[in-house]
Amino acid sequence: MTMDAVRGHARWTAVLLAISMVSGGLLPTPGLAQTGPGSSTGALPSLALPADVTLSTDAALEVIDTAAVMGSVDLTALVDDAVATAEALPAAEWEVDALAATLADDPAAAFRTVRDRIAFEPYPGALRGADGTLAARAGSSFDRALLLAAVLDVMGVRTRFAFGQLDDDTAATLVAHALDPIAEPLQDAGPLAGRTLDLDAIATRARRDHALLRGALGSADVVLGGPSGDDTIPDVRAHAWVQVEQDGVWIDHDPSLPGLEPGDTLTPITTTSDVMPDTAWQSVGLRLEAETLTDGVLDRTPVLDHVAPAATLEDSEVFLYFQPDQGGGGLLFGASAEEGSFVPLLMIDGEVTAGDAFSVLDASGDDGGFGFGLGGGGGGGTAFAGLWLTVTTTAPDADPIVTTIPLVDRVPDATRASGLVAVEDLAVLPASDAGPLAMGAIRHLMVGTGGANPRAAAIGQADAMWWAGTELLAADASTEYPLGDLLWPLAVADDTITLVLERLLVPAIGRAGVVAPVIGRPRLVVTTFGADPAGGELLQLDIDLVLDGLRLVAAPDADPTDLAHRRLWYGALGSALETEVMRQTAVSTAGDALLMSTSLAMGGPLSVLTSDAAAALPPTTPATLRGSLAEGLLAVVPGDPAGADTWWTIGPADGTTRAILAPSGGASRGTRVGPFNSGGGTRMIQPSQTKVWDLDPPKRRPLPVKGRAGCRGGNEYIAIVGCVSAPTSLVISQVSIAITGYCAFRILNAIRG
């Protein structure tokens, strides 16, 4: 594919994206129980742990397992609804600057606000930052100190941070305080946080799946519950607070416990700092490794590394995708993808970081059945075997949490287990004339800290819908806006998953005074969209909750079985959320999308497997399932375990439950039949022509501006990396159209009011 062809193809794709976003998106789901200000009902369905007496009736609940069918929509009404939602969430309750303005420049009032209105949560270091802590209405001593300092900074008060070490008795008192009710709680977003999703459908599906899981475990005589090992005392020994300068004297302001006043402290100072030290922040590391097979030996080489504070990534739009390697120091003059090498690109808020190139060729120099003549490269006994993303979360004085996701894996499970791998064993990678379809996927990486802000989300939805329905329709939009701007509405839509999980599902598993659910480590949700590996003219979407930093802080006399059941219920809620998002995303003209998820497979018999059963499983059993059993987890498998493609894993002691969809681990997947068609007269949209609202939270993403780092001028490397969607240049035209169709459905259907 020549450079002119790539540029022209990408521009056409962007135009299709613009058309499809307004003529094919924002589709209301039939029967949707909307909960926004403009809806007819504001009732929030019960998301609390169901009582045991309802299990038999819950198991018989009916759920919808087919994709929604598209209809007509009024874009102006949806924008107005999003604006009304933001206006129902006062800035003074959700934004640091606005909150500070209500406190009349009174440092004592700022101290009382954090002490009495922001809950303490036991986790190590700084996770959310000031904005996230205000949105979460809770934080560690580090995060509460950051919020107090931020409010005082707006007042013009000079502050610094103080640090010390708590003894075990004081730490235990602080942990117990996490179960106390808030004296003067700030506004709860309530149903407004879930206004874009069918919460009734999520609750019904979760109750059905939860009841079926409980029934299967009961039939197998499995009783959940035991020592959880969730000791929070070490996480709060390191303590932080604020000091305020008054007349040249530093006065302690520690809001950690009720009754504390300015001047009181819980422990002597060990150090002070004008800023929160880098070592105090929890972080997320992303490492991409290319796996090669050389003379029968598998080896992984890092090709991309990025580490950042979790709070920074939580506020960012993060995308991972791939581009043909053009050589020559990164310039693309006259080059193409014919050398069989690709470069990973990590785009954070529109800024692109390029990793190292890796080859996708086989040892002989052949293309491994890609279906196009690459030629050269990859010789010397080396073949491309896979691509792996490792996510590592770190926290001060805590063990790192590491998980690895297979993005591409050409080595069959049985072959990898044997340790004897030859080039001919490697699976063929489906491809178009431009390269492997796997290289055409875009992944949206959503880091969550518990600080999702529903006001900011509503404003972002209004802005994104307005921009997509007006400015993006301009004839020159595809050449005037960079890729980050074109993907911005997609990021807004996906963020609904994090918002609903943090604001509605996590609180649902708590019990006042007994159990407090806490997001104490970074979470990560990954949505992946691109060509279906099984067919180049199909579009596939995966949703995967890769990491979930949830913990339960419980009273000493809490029932371990009750705690385990709450974690199981949370797993059912998460799977129901992903499944319903997928079902609504795959909206189509005839309900012809193919959907997969663990929940969708629950209609058949369920098998409960323990670690003792692993040895007796046939070789066809997925390696991921075997690995879970080897770790001591239970597995609840719909259908025959030998050929399972989805199942639940459950921790027998603590009840931690996760839905698994092989091979990636994602919990839900949708595939559209055939490419997206932008035609059809039933999707009439009346766009809002004038932006009249004035809702401007701090740190908000500015509306895209034409020509801002746009696609005109510069060298070819800048043009491709900054403006052209590499995935659309790697797949055939029909798949490109399908990807724009996905953007329409995902972006605008998911952020509808």
C-alpha cells in the first residue's frame, strides 16, 4: 500500500466515521430504563446482595441475550439531557476550586470539610490525587492530605506535607474508622451515574447469574469463606498530613479522625516536603513484549515500556495500537509495510510514544500464511510467536501486582506446555493485503482509582455528542483533526464502564458499619476493537476487567461466608455490566451481532471443578483453565470443560469471582456480521447546532480545534503517527468501514441519555 493510498484510505475512513457517528449512533435501546434528569423514572434498581430466600426465583429470571436493534434518536435532546445531569451535580460538590470558593477563605473550614465529609479508606500511599479523592468522597491519609492542600492552595494558604509512622494500635484505630458513617456526606451521584445504561437489565442479569452460581456450588457441597488474609494495618502505618504556615510557624492539620483539631497529630514527624514525593504515589506500568521462536527456544523482548502514577492515567485517554515500521530513523518517506515489521504506539491524551519495531515474519522469511508477499527479514531461524502486555501496579511498602495479557499467541497450549516448539507448530495469523489483522486492533486502556467523576463525565458526554454531531461532519474534518481527537468520543463512551462500576456496583456490596468496599489499588479495564481474527470482514470487540483493586474492610466479627458471598455477588455484577454494555454496543439493524460472554453461556448445565480435578482433565482443556485450578481456584464451567471457551473462577476462601473468556481473559466479546453500512433512513438525528452551555470543570479536556496538531504539513512520520489511524491502514476497506461502524455504535450509543 503506497503512502498516498494510506493517506487517502485513512481520510475516507475518517469521513465514514463522521457520517456514522451522527447517522448511525446514539441509538436508544428498546425498554431502556433511563435515569437521567430528562427521563421518566429516577428509581435505582436494587444492586445489593440478594437474600438467600430469593435464590430459587432469581435463578429463573429472564434475561435478553440478543443485541439491541437500532432506532431513531434526537441528538439535541440527548445533549440537553447530559447538560441537565451535569447541572444536577453542583460544581461545589465535585470540583476542588468550586468547593474552595464556598469556604470563604477559611482554612479551619477546609480542615473540617476533609475531616467530616471525606471518608478515610485504608490503602497505601497516594492513589487518587486531590480531584479523585473529592469525587470518591474518600481516600487514604495521603490522598486526603492532597485534597486538603489543594483546597488551601486555592485559598492562597501556604502548606507542606508531613510524614510519620503510626504504631499498630493507632493504625488499627484508623482502619476501624473506615467503617464509621460520614458525619456530613457530600452529594451522592446515585442513579445519575448510571444514566446511560440499563441498570435494571444489569441487576436482573446479575441476580440470575449469582443464583445459578450459588446453586452450582451448593450442589457440589462447596462452602465459601475462610481467612481472607486482607490485613490492612501495614497499609496505613505510613501516614501523611498537612502543615499550614501561620505567622512563620507550621501548624499540623491532620483530618484523619473525628475530634482532631488543628495542632493535633497521631504520630511524630519524620520528614516534610513541599510536594508529595514521587515514591508516595501508586503507579501503573505497561510493558509490551514481542515473543520470538529461535531454534526451538521461545524468548520475549520488551518493545514498549511506560510507567505513570495511577492518578495521572485515571484522568487520561490511553490507547495502544500498531503501525508498520518504516525504518530510516522513523521517517516514512516512500516506505510501506512490506518489510513485515511493526511499531507499537502508546497514545496518552493525544501524545504518541513509539516503541521498538518487531518482526512478524517466520524463520524461512515467509509470511506465515499472512496472504501477502512480505519477503526478507525474520530469517536465521527466528519466527514471530506472540505479543504480550504485562501490567504491573505498585504501591509504597506493598508487593507489586502483576498480570499478563496475551495480545497475540501463535503457540498452541499443548505445544507450549511440552516445551518443544517448532516453526510449523505456530498458528497462522489471518491477514489482509496490508498485514496481520491482529496488528489492526485498537485498545483503550482505562485506569480506575475509585475517583470517577460523574459531573465531569456528563460534561464530557455533552461535549462529545455536540462535537460529533456538528464539527466532525465538516468536509475537512478528517484532515484537520488528529487521531486522538477522532477517538475522543470513543474514550468518553468507554469511561461509562468505570463510572458505573465505581459509583454503583462497588458500593452495592457494602453493609453499613460491617463491611466497607474499598478500591485500594489501581483497576484496569481494556476494550479492544478491530477485525475478527476468524474473518476479515467482521468486527470484534472485547471488554476485559484486567485488574480490580477491590478489597473489603470488615468488622472483626464479620462472617467470612458473608464476605465471600459479597465478593461472588460483585463478580456477577461486573460480568452483567460488561455483558449489557456489549449487548447495547452491538446494536444493529436486525439484531445480527454474534455475542459471547460468560453470562450468555449460563443457560446450560454448570460443572464445578476443583484443583483435584485438574489432573483428570483431557488435553483439550484450555491451559488458562488448568492454570486457575492449579492456583487453587474453583472453576464453574458452562457445558463441557474439555472444550470450554468461557467460565467463572472463584476463590474458595474469599469468594473473589471473575468471568473468563478464553483466550484473552476478557469477560465479553461481540462480533458484528458483515461490515457497517452507513445507509438507511431510520436513524434520523437532529444535531444540536449551537453550543450554549457553560460547564467548565478544572482540567477538562478542551474541545478539539481545527488545525491543532492536525494532519496537514510536517513530515510523513508526524502525519501518520499523529493523524492517521494505523489500524485503518492495516486492514481492507470493508474492515475499515466496520471499524468506523463500531465507533458509531460504541461512541454514541453508549453515551446516549
